[in-house]
Amino acid sequence: MTNEPQIQKEPQIPTNLRLLLIVEEIAKAGSPLKPMQLAEVLGLPKPTVHRLLQTAESEGFLQRDLDGRSYGPGPRLRQLAVRTMSSEHLRTGRLAILKGVAEDIGETCNLATPDREGMTYLDRVETHWPLRIQLPIGTNVPFYCTASGKMYLSTLRDSTLEAVLKSRPLEALTDNTLIDPDALRRELAETRARGYSQDNEEFMMGMTALAVPVKDNAGRLLATLSVHAPDQRHSVEDLVDFLPRLQTAAQKLSELHNS
């Protein structure tokens, strides 16, 4: 009787987990993935991956990237992420941090997350001043002319940024809006180098803003923390003085969401 070596088979992924694991891989990657990449990582047959991606796309959980071949988060998955971040436990801690920043600075503070078409305000704590800028929770603002949006754009890889900039003309919302793509690219490069972004009356006349990133465990942008104020009270240069306070709060928010 011979003792033949036993061949151990790779564990099979249960059918009801396959789509969840595909969604998880796309979320972990932080950028759109092709079916072949997913098949290699998960060890699933390519036809199976294609079928699951088509199902997720038809239901709105995933959507094709601008290249037509890769897949990224769809509207339902993005809404799921926002609702998860808005759970009672997280929101209570988050609002406590925002309230502390707003009281220290004396101006409105916002937490915004990137969506397909712009940044969406997830939470905010208002200033006590009678003169304030009204941008309620759920407001969606453009990427290219807001502090939170430019912070997000500065984190994109070059090919994705180019696709975003070419997707539609840049509209001048004020006299200060950067509508020249080259000027905006330079602004984003500066934003990337210094670690914060600013809005000098580019989205709305009379409003200035400053934003810093809130990062996940992999160092990727999860959300943005920003402060905005009427220019009668603070210029952009004034807001830069509050940068250390914003960065400390952003680190606390990162720890809260990554714990």
C-alpha cells in the first residue's frame, strides 16, 4: 500500500458570495477594474465574472468606466456607502468632531463625499453668525470649482482626471472660476503638493473655502472636510491659518471611519 500525496483543492467560493466579493474587490482597488483582473484575483471563471458584472450593472450597483471595459461603483453602491457612513454610531461621533471644529474656527464646517457628477454634502455644522452660506446636507456641488471637489480631483490618476475634464465644458459660475483646463491642472498639481485645496469665490461670489482630505486605511480619499465663510469675514489666506485645526479633525474622522 503506497501513500500517495493528496492534492488539496482550492476552496470554492459559495455562489451567494461571489458578487459580494467582486464588489469588495472593486471598492478595495479604489479605481475601476476589468473583468480579467477580477477573474485573476478571485480565481473565478471569466464567463462567471462577466455574468455577475452584467447583473450588478443592470441593477445599478456597478457601472462601466469611461473606457467601456472597466467597472466601478454604481449609483446604488455609492448610496449604500453614504448610508453606511450615516449610521447612528458614526454620525454621532462625526458631528461631535465637526462641531468642535466649527466652534474653534467660528465658521461652517462640512463633510462631503465624491459622487459621479460632483461632491455631496454628507454632514455639516453651521456657524452661529447671522450671515452664512446655505448649502444643506444632500447638496451636490461641482468638482472643478469647489474646495472639496478640487481636493478630490487632485487625488485622481492622470487618465481619469483627463476623462473627467474632457467629459463636459467647464462653466464659469463666477468671474473667478477656472475654466481653462490647463489652469485647473496647475491648480490641482499645487493642491496635491500642499495637501489642501481652496475656493476663492470660484463657486459662489462672496464665498471662500478650504478643504482637506479624510483618508481611508489605504491612504485614499474617503471624504473631504472643509470650512467656508463669507469673504467679508475671511479671505482664503485667512482660512489657511485654520489648516492645522482642520488637519487634526480630518485625522480624527479618518480614525473614526476606519476603526
